[in-house]
Amino acid sequence: MEEHVLRDLDRSKEAYVSHYRDESKKDLQGKYPAEAYDHMPVWAVSEALSFGTLSRCIQACSGTPILDNIASSLGVARAPLANQIRSLAYLRNRIAHHARIWNHSVLDAPPLPMNIKRRAKQKYGNFEPRSIFTIFVIMDKLLTESEISNTWLHEDIWPRLKNSPLTTRGLLTPRKYGQMDLTVT
């Protein structure tokens, strides 16, 4: 874990990272040991980390009070949080690298608490647990509980999906190649 954090900090060009990094600790290969960042505040570290590294850090906090604090500050359950954050990083990477999300089955599907799944199915209909839409539901829950937005999925995403039944089907119920019914009713 430490090597991922150090890699992200070492390659950062942000002024606040340079400000807190002890340049005198730089080794002959141009790398900095962990001690070079001893005086860096946690906000600066977390700001410089990639989403993947941040996700790994949260995963490493499983079973510690740190994860309890993160979950509490977001207003969500602690148990599934690390896996849910990992799924957000997964979706971000698929989109950032122009990978297909339509009709894509997520291999390492995030857990979705039953009460949230039930409410989402009542509102949006059936969706597969390994669908990209499951990650959308998780993202919506985190946005709502953290008071960033309580309308993202319902008002920003769902109306677009409702207008395109084929897109909706591919995001909610992915099928293996050749098994997708492409007829629009």
C-alpha cells in the first residue's frame, strides 16, 4: 500500500505537495522515502492520490476505526463501503479509458444493501447485481447521504435512460454476447 501512496506523491506536481515534501530526503534515484512526507497534512496526501490508490487505502482500513469514521461521515454502512468505493474507481477507470459500460457485467460486483436494492428496484425496475446500474445506485446513495446531491440518479440519469430503452436494458441487465434482445418495445 505504501508504495502506491509514495508513487502518487512522488509524481505529483502540485505546489502543496512540494511545499510539504522534505527535498533533503530525496535519494539518488530521485525518489522520496515515506519520511519525506512526515509533515504533510492528510488533506494534502488524499488530494494527491489517484482514485485507485485512495480506494486501496480505504480497503486497507477495513476493520479499523478509520473506516468507521469514513462511513459515519458519509452516513453509510461501514461493512460494504470499501467494496463500494472500489466499484466507483472501477467505473471511473472504465470510462476514463473509453471501455464499454453498456451491456457490461461487472466481475467484482459491489455489495448493495437489501433496503437500498429494494427501493431502487421499486423506483427503476429490475437490474442485475453485476450491472453498471448497481454502481449508479451506490453512487447515488453516497451522493445523497453526503448531501452533495439527492437528485443525481432520478433527475439527471434516469430521464436519459428512460428515453432510450436499449441503453437502459444494456446498463440494467447486461447479457452475454449474442443473448441480448435488441428489439425495442
